[in-house]
Amino acid sequence: MSASDGYVVGTTKIVDHGSDSVRWNLVILGDGYRGTELAQYHTDVQNFVTALRTTPPLDELFCGINVHRVDIVSNESGADDPGCAGGTPTTANTYFDATFCSIFAGTPLDRLLTVDAALALSVASAQVPLRHQVLCIVNSSKYGGSGGMIATCSTHAQAAQIAIHEMGHSAFGLADEYGGNGAGTPVGEPSQPNVTRDTSLTTNKWRDLIAPSTPMPSQCDPGCAASACIPPAMPPAAGAVGTFEGAIYSDCDTYRPLPSCYMRDYAPFCPVCAGVIRQTLQPFLPPESITLTTPSINFLNVPAGMGGVGVTTHRAILWEVVSCRSLTFEMTAGPTGGFGTPNGTSVAVASDPILPVTYARLWLSYTSTNPGDTASGNVTVRCVQTGESWVINIAANTTARPRSAVALVLDRSGSMNEDAGDGISKVQKLREALNVFISVMQPADGIGLVRFNEAAQRLMEIQEAGAAPGGTGRTIAMGHIAGSDIDPAGATSIGDGVVNGKQMLDEAQAAAATPYDVTAMVVLTDGMWNRPPPLADVTGSITANTYAVGLGMPSNISIPALTTLCQGHNGYLLVTGALSGDQPMRLSKYFLQILAGVSNAQITADPRGILSRESEHRIPVSICEADYGMDLIVLSPFPRAIDFQLEAPDGSSITPASPPGSTNSRFILSPYASYYRCALPVLPAQSAGSHAGQWHAILKLQGGTSVSAVQHAALPYEFVAHIYSGLIFTAYVKQASFEVDAIIHLIAALYEYDALLQGNASVWAEIVRPDGISELIPLSRDPQGQFTAAYPLKVQGVFHIRVRARGETARGTPFERERTLTAVATPGGDVWNPNEPKANDFCNLLHCLQEKDVLSDELIHRLKEQGIDVPTLLKCLDERCGAWIKPE
């Protein structure tokens, strides 16, 4: 019941419309909130602020207000309630000693909620020296509030309305406009601007708002027999300001401007009260300004589309706006030059609820044509309220579709012969994943192959993949993959593989008649590097986007070194863990996601399932207007056994047999995948129904499929949707420590046509821990527009993270996006130097024996006589533990 009953935590400026020296500063305090209840206090404050900024006339004046939230912890929850209305008295030890049943007109009033005003003002002044108004929210659900030196309100369901009403007293000097028995009613003319005893049209204090035709008094209270009020012959017009009997706690001979008002019954503020509020806050409003930040709009290097369908992209004309009123921007001429207006020709903007500046955007669109084409034009825009006008120049050009060159750097060390976890060797899993990757590549992209064990060799220089499925580059690459070129043997020099991959890409870029737009390197390894050069020695020279896949358990992989390699070059590391029977195609999906990153595709669906003989699976795929192409892919051990069709939003069907001239699509079948490659809209004759909307991939077993061929009619599959789009989702994991209990940070962002998404969106992560436990983690939007979350790695192993986004575009079309990430935790993960190969104690002992010449020729000879083949033994150990001298 004093300041000792809690403590002040600190202050947060939750609405910042400018310097405190030039704005009206509202300070909000809390009372009766324990430390564990501060989150609820924050919610209560935000609910009030939302109501404040949407209540007229404060909605027009909010840009002149700063709001400061002071966090205060009380020892106990609630408030004192002496029980003056007949209830059981209760007490609560709170910082500001909040209490109901405070005295009004000499009598306790149950709903009158007050606090230690002197202490509250002292705390508010110490936290915000330039304060203008203080509101204290008391953590009690009982109805109550007051409007003395500071305003108070409880957390009753009408808390926000109570607070705004009480601020009417404290901040703006307004009186209560409800009546009563006269207790508390002043004698003579009240000093408050919104109540009066004067019914004369010539002397009434708000006479400037009263029409000459309005009767005075305008309405008498029928329950007041002793009143001097004379009822008018004709009632006033609806909504007309006049004098209506009943105000300031008396039903008789006191008057208010309208029948209803916020100061009477929470109805909208009457014109008199609204005028007082405007007059009070007007000096704090910022000067209005409108600044065009895009005097020209450039659609530079928009790529030609897929299948002859142009790519439509959007750019916004942008103004920085400082204004308390809503402003409308409208196009009055143009755009010329063939540019579009996808969201209409006008836009209205209001002031930002938190920041001093808001932005007005009018969108233009351009659809690419043929490489080398250009377009130009202009558009004239006017602000309706100010009359200002601007002429914006527009330019555009179409370029060839971006090409990528990819170097696949592949581990072929002896450990690649090991079981991947489901009875199939790692190298076979790699062959399957590479087959899928190469099959789905874009025709104009380049592919090259590097293999490494203790040394690296370039198997295939960068060569154009060619048309699917049988392009020359694809065919050559498939031959290397299927043959003996990546058969496992030897030790592991990841660094030498990376060096060769970098050199291959550099040479291909230098030799290309038209340079590649993107170069990328994908490194696959299942182990620790144990041959030089160290990865740290080669990382700095890499210019390509770099991705890595760790095949196996993190304790056996150079996680820190590979993470550093990727995070420094616009890529990321994925770790498979053991490939169990329920995730047999995980490696292939990882390679497909990396391919999406290389080709700038988005992933919008990623389910898996099992097809039985009688089943039909309908997989939804959300497509929005920003999407211009899609690859819809099915992975399976037997893709030819699956009847794979598409259903457009209008119900039209696309099948492998659809005539080429009737659809902007191709169906491709390969050994481990089948897919449709589509330009949007897919059906030229039905463009509206075959673009944005809900698509479905329809899967069922082919008729006549052999039961044995599909494992007793239960065929597993994985479905992946790659979308080419102007709506971009990025997500990555930031991991500084690899120990158990390390904290990782998930960071995601959504962009629509190069600008942060303006529509509604939610982002969350579905995390499967190494122990099989699944968790759902929401990502919160930060002030910069990114979505973030922190997550602790509580157990050892691989954490599989599926980051998902769902929302609406600026035009209200639903979309979905996702990305798979991994994080790892292992005991000792931060102990060893990633620039040195990691070895276990047994290997260290063997190295020591070799270096000390313990393995002499005589000893080797004697061991051979005992039947021990030392050279073969050392060769095996060499593959596991490092470089040793092998005796002849």
C-alpha cells in the first residue's frame, strides 16, 4: 500500500510520432500487475491504444501523440475494494495503492477507482519529464475509473471506453454529461466547456455551433418535475447541437449539447467536446508534408517468360507522407507506353499508428516481351486534398531469362559405402538425389561435376543442361553419376573439392559468350575433412553462392567449417541425419530445395504420402497473381507408376497427354521424379481460370500397375511445388554455437515485387527434434519487417526445421511459402578448431605411433609372418584417420 509494494521496471515508447518536445505525451502506468502479469499489462495497454487511435476525433489527431508505457511490478494483483456496495472487503498490496469506493460528494462511490496520484505523477515525471497526461490501468476486472489529476481505468470489458472517458476529464477538462440527483453538481454556471445552465441562443457558451432554427432549450428531461425547462413546440433536427436537459450529475436545469456523447454514455464525442479535444491537441500536430521518393519508375532487366508467356512485375510510385488526415492520390493521365495499373488508379492513406511517417503507393505493372525490347511512358498523379501534381517517368526493358551455372562437388570417400540409415548405401542415395536435381534443372542452366576423396578431380566441365529429359549436358552428367566415377574409396579433402569447383565456375564464366547470371556450388559430404587444404584457406576466394549437404549424423560431419563456408556466400548447410525408412527421399528433397535457391524459385507445398491401390490424393497448391511459372514435382521410387494430373482453379484438367499447343506446360518423366513445368496462365484460352487461385495435384496409381513393382500397392511419394514469382520468401537459421543448449535464431522475410510485403502474413516454424518431439514456434514481426524467433537446441542431433508463411498479397490473394532448414547440436561441437581435421583418440594414437617410427620395417615384416597384412590395414586406417606413409 505504498511504493514499497513493488518497483518500477522501465519505460518503452510504444508510439513514436516525433520528439517529446513537440508532441503531446501520454504516459501509461500499471498497478496491480505482478511480474508474471506484465505480458497481460502490455496487451491491456495495446488494446487501449488501438481504441484511442480509432476514436473520433482522436483518430485525426493521433499523429500528434506519443505514448510511453511504464512497466511497474506490484507485489500483489488487483486493487483494494472496501466493499462499500455490500460486497466482501478485499485488499491488495499494489505499487500505487489502487482502491475502489473512493469518496465523491462526501459519499463512497463503488465504481470510483483512484490511486496515489502524487506518487503516480512523480513516477510519470521521472520516466517522461515532458509528460502531458497520465493514465493508470489497474489490474481488476471490476468496472471502475476516475478522472482526477490522472485518469484511471480498470480492466473491465469496457476498459478502453472507460479510459477515454476519464481522459476527457483529466486531459481536456470535460464534464460528465449524465444527470443524477444533483449531488456533486456545482452551483451557478459550470466551468467545463460542455455543460451549462444557459439556454439563451445569444449567450450560451457553444452558441457558435447552434443553428438559429434550433429551439432553446432543445429538450427537457421528462423525469424532472421541478425544472424551469420549457419543452420546445417542435423537437430539434436530428443531430442538431442545442441544449438538452440533464448533465453534470443533475437531471434538472443543467444542459448538454446533444442527447448522447462519450462523456454521457460512450457515444461519439459531441461537436463541443470534439472541438475542445482538437483545440488542445492542434499545437502538437506535425506540419503536413508529401515527398515523392520515386520521380521515375524503372522496370530494369525483367526476364522473358516461360513458354512464350511474359513475366508481369510490379513497381510502386512512392510518397513519404506526414499528415494527420487521410489523403487520396489519383492518376489523372496515363500511364502511357503500355504499362498497367494492377491495383487501380487511386489510393487513400492515413497516418501511421506508431511512426511519424507513412507511405502512399500507387502500383504500375510491366509484362516482359522479347529479349532486347524496351518501353517508356509516363503517368500524372494528383493529391486530391492538396492539389499537388507530379509527372513520373516510366522505363522498362526485357532481358533473356537468367541462367545459372552449378558445380556439384561430390564426396566419394570410402565412408560413402556405408548404410544411409534405411538399408541403402549413401552413394546410392546420392545417385538418386543427383538424378532428380539434374532432371529438374532449367534447360539453359549449366552443370559441372567435381568428385573428391583425398584429392579432387573435375569429371565434367560446365555444360548447358539442354532440353529435358534428354539434353546433352544432362545425359553426360547422368552417365558420370550412374557409372563408377563416384564409387567410394579413399579419404576426405573437402577443401580440394571446393577449390576445383571454384576454378571450374571461374573458367566457365570467363569462357561464356554470355556470362551466367548466377554461379553456385553445391558441396555434398558425409564426413570430416582429413586432407588439406583446410576449408578456411579456400573460403575467402569463393565468389559463387555456396550450399552444402551433410549426409549423415552431425557428429561425423565438419559442421562449423561448412556452416562458415555457406553463410558467407549466400547459401546454407542442410544435414540429413540418418535417413530412416519414413524419410527415404530426404536427400533428394534437400537437393531440390537447393535447386530452387539456385534458380530463384519459391517453395509453396512440400507434403508426402503413400498411395494405395484405391486411393486418390488431392494436394492443394496456392498460386497468386505474382506467380508466373511453376514446377510441380513428384518424387518416388517408381514415378511411372503414378497417374499425375493437375486441376486448375476453374476445374480444367492438365494431363501428360494434353496437346502442347493448348497448354503452357510440359510433363517430364525421369527415373526418380516426374514433373509439370508450367508457365502461368497455363491455359491461354482460359487465362483467368488457370492462373491465380487454388490448384490441385491429383495423384493415384496407374491402372494395371504391378503390385510387386510398388511394394504391395503402397507407393511412397514426396510432392514439391517450385514457384517462379515476384513474391519472395527468405528464411535462414543463424547458429553461432553447435553445443547442446545453444540458441539458434530463425529469421524470415516476405517481399512482394522487391518491397516488404504490405498484406497480412503469419510465419511459423515446425521443428522436429532429434528425439522425435515436434514443436510449433511462431515467428514475430520486428520493426524492420522481418520475422524472428529464438529456439534452444536442448538435445543432441539434427533439428529439422520447416519454416512456413501464409498470408495475402497486396491484392488480397492467398499465398503460401515454405523452406526447410536444419540446425545441429553435438557435445564438443564448439571445442575443436574447424580449420583442423577432427580425429578421435584412437586415430591420434595411431598418428603418434607412425610419427615416432614405432611401425618399423622389421615390425611390419614380423606382423606379416603372423598373418597380419599391415599395408592393407594401414590403407583402411588411412581412409578413416588421415595421411600416413604406407609401407611397400
